[in-house]
Amino acid sequence: MSEVCGYIKISSVPAGMASPALPTIGKEFIKKGLNAIKFCKDFNKVTKKMSPGEPLTVVVTHFNDKSFNFTYPMDKIMKNNCSMETNNIGEDEMNISARDKNGDKFRELAEKRVTKVIMAIRNLKRLSNKNNYSYQDQEVKKMISAIRAELSDLDSSFKSSSKNSSKVFSFKK
């Protein structure tokens, strides 16, 4: 199992148009000995449905075996109706030809998906800045309650085989 070596945060990566020639990509990947061409191909593939060239901040997690994965803000994915999570899940699961007996694939996918959830929560946390946003305590409680309910469902799903929920969050009743 590969160990995480570190993280690279790259600002203004153009959706669907990443290139190793961009200094922010090439320079960082060369420093870490990572394959910038593979990153650009993968990134462009999952962001091709977004507005071409839309600047995204990307967090690359790199491992001791020189492999990596990346995330970008969930609000961009939802706003553009382009779910990197759905794309990656489908591709990853379709590429598994045998059962994951030793748990390597589970751990690989879990690391990617938990990282995405953490990044989404950090992005949501930015809404707490009262200098930029006005909100009621009741709205905050409703958001946190919805997140806790999903976490409870997640916990239950690992304890038993339950179906996916189709619930979505909304302030509307």
C-alpha cells in the first residue's frame, strides 16, 4: 500500500485545458518527480464537461510510489452538473475484474473519496465567515443536522447492507 508523501495545491488550473507547459503544473510535478502528462490527461478528462478554461484550485495527493490523485472544489462540480465523484466511481469499479480480497482497492477508493468529503466540508466551512455571509442559527443547525444524518447512514451502511439514499439537502421544506 502506498503511503501519502504530501499534497500540492495548484491554483488556476484551467478546466479541460491543463497542460504540463503551465508553470504551476510542470514546475510542481517535476519537483516531486510526478508524471505531469498523466495528471493533465486525467484532469482534462474529468473536467471536460465544465466551462473550458474555468480556473480551478486543485489539491494533488502524492504517494511514495509516485502515484497521485486529485480533488477540486465540490461547488464547481455541482454547479456544472459534472460529478468527478460519479465519473471516478464508475471507472474505478468497472476496472475491478476480481473481488478486492486484500482490501487494496477499498483503501485506495476510500482515501480518494474521504479526501473529497473533507475538502467539501472545508469549503462549506468558509460560509461561516460573518463578514461575507448572513445566516440564521436555525439554518446552520439544519445544515449540520443533514450532514450528521448522512454520516449516520454511512455508518449504518458499513454495519449492514442498505440501499443508497436519494435524499438531497435543501432549506425548503
